[in-house]
Amino acid sequence: MNKKLEAVLLTQPKRAKYYITAAIIVLIALVWSSSALNQMTLTDKGWRIGWNILEGIVTPDKNLLFGGGDSGVAYLILQTIAIAFLGTLVGAIIAVPLSFISATNIVPKLVVVVTRFVIMAIRTVPSLVYGLMFIRVTGPGPFAGVMTLAVVSIGMISKLFIETIEDLDSGILESLDAAGSTFFQKIRYGVLPQLSSDFISILAYRFDMNLREATILGLVGAGGIGAPMIFAMSGYEWHKVGAILIGLFVLIFVIEYLSDKLRQHLLHG
């Protein structure tokens, strides 16, 4: 038995030199990358600020954490959820038709090239840039956050939708073509029944991402819980920062749990 195992191992390709070469390349890249970092030193003031941050997180402001009104963490979390939900919904409404007219198995190639160029152009701009642009147009507030998340969501949702659409069972579409179905009939009876679970899973994933994006956009005045956090950090009110971070942790934990349950339900029924 040992001889058979030895014979099998001897017939396997020897990859040691490839592993060593890859390790050397990674080591060289690591050394080269580290040279771009300036030498950093921590002063006594830096240590003191770091300790104050840790103390604020451990001992949060209970009035802010459990308080009501439009300045409490609960209200700010609900506002953040609303911004993320509406941004995902508006982005999905725009992304769905863009995805169908960007799939090579649905429309001609010329149309695909044009629409994919539009989607690529949308995905090129970072979310913070969109946020600053919409704040200039609509003014600071939740509406700017919703519009920013909607535009940012279009690029990612469209890309994932296109990949899902192009993996469809082509036999069903060919049968509908042979039956003389129109473009919209093919989508209604041949595409949507196959894609509904995948679409819902993608939207749940994007909503999860938008919750984090909404927090970051709040830092530039686009509503949500990010704005009070940056104000508290600017004023060195670390107890308030701790309360907000605890609220964010609970929010992300609950959304992550619900998203996993939804995906499991879609996969296994």
C-alpha cells in the first residue's frame, strides 16, 4: 500500500519551485510596498488620545445610546436604514432594464456595447464624489444620500444582474423565440421565473453594502448616522462616538443575520 502511495506521489508534478518563486515575488512586493510608508512614531499625546478613544468606546454615552428624539442613536439608525433601503430600491429599478439591454443573449451586440459603456462610466466615479455632487445640487440631508446610493448601486447591481441573465438556460429562450414571443414576453415567461431568487439575493447583498455606504456618506453631510459621528469625533467627544459605534455594530449584526437567513431560504426553500 505504501509503495502504491509512493508511486502516485512520484507521478504528481513537482510544484516546489513554483511555490518558492511565488513566495519570493510576494516577499519582494511586500518589501517594495513597505518602502512607501513613512516612519511613524507615537508621542505621549498620541497614546493619550488613543486611550481616550478606547475609554469612550467602552463607556458610551447612555443618554445618546438609549435616548429618544431625532438625536438618539435609534432614530439615526432608522434614518440610515431608510436611506439605504430607498437607495437600493431606486438603483434596482434603474438597473433592471439596463441589465436586460446589456445581456448578449437578449439584445444585439451593438446595444450591449453602448449600455455597458454607460454602466462602466457610472461605476468609475467613487461614492464620496457622487455624494459631494448631490449635496451641491440638493443640499445636505438624507435626500442627497438616497440619490448617491441609488446611482452607486446601479453599477454593481447591473453588473451582477447581467452575469446572472447571461447564465440563463438558453433552451427556454429559443423555445419562446420559436413560438414567436416578443422581447417583453421572453423576459416575463423565460427570464424572470429563473432569476427571481438570484435577483433578491443580489439586492439583499447590495442593501447590506449600502448600510455601510450610508454611514460613510453621512460624514460628508448626506444624512444618516455618519454626520453625528464625525461631529462627535471633531469635538473629541469619544463617549458619544462609542455610543454611535455600538449602535452601528448592532445594526450591521442584525442585518447580516437577516441577510444570511434570506439567502438560505432562497437557496434551500
